[in-house]
Amino acid sequence: MGQTEKRLEQLGITLPKKDRRGKGTVPVKQAGDLLYVSAQLPLDDAGTPVYTGRVGTDLTEQQGYDAARRCGINTLACLTDYIGDLDRVECIVKVLGLVNSGGDFSGQPAVVNGFSDLMLEVFGERGMHARSAMGAYSLPMNVPVAVDCIIKLR
């Protein structure tokens, strides 16, 4: 077990298994030493949304944060499935978080912190990244947040 997997264990995080059958897109695409991770949603192990609705009207900022954290857990599962050993992650390069925002909600950065904070908890300094957090009118399955990222491998 690698250091990063030990850290996940210390944090009490269990990564879900991914179903890759019959998909026209892939969750991870590699180009050189970069991995482009497709947008991850806050889905449970069965693929059901953990949260639905718009942050600021249907959900609180804290619930949005928790949903973004779940997107991070699903990102880690995709990475584990693709590269096997999370210790191969040199750094998280760039993150884009889209927040299904209601009304005049403008706390998108605070919501996407759920993802960013998790990456820092799991990877330490390797988890620090550039980031954009933006509002969206709607997202697939009416989820409150979707996050994609670019990862550099060792």
C-alpha cells in the first residue's frame, strides 16, 4: 500500500468502484505525463446523486461543499482505476468546478473548496492547484456541482 492510500485510510475514505461498460467517453485520458479527468459528479457507489438541486436555493453552501468533496472522492477513484498507485500523482495542475447556482448565489469558490480541501488533505503540497469555480444554469442529473481536473504524473 502506497503512502497516498495509507493517507486515505487515515482519513476514513473508501473509494468506490467504477463501471466503465458501454461508455463513449472515458473518465481519464492521458497525454504524455498529463491526465485529463472528465467531470466527476457527486454520485454514491451506485451512481445515484448524493445531492440534487441548486446551491443557494435548494441547497446550502455547506451541502454544496460536501457535494464537491464527493466529486473529489470520485476523482480519486477514477485515478486509482486508471493508474493504480496514487503515489504516481506528482501534482494536481488545474481544477474547474461548475456549481449549479440559484438566484444571486455567488459563493461558487467556497463550494468548490470541498474538492480543493480534499486534494490538500490527501496529497499535501502535491494537492495544491490552480482553479476556476463558476456558476452553471444546470448540470447533469440536477447535481449541484461537477468538477474536472488535470493531473501531472511522476
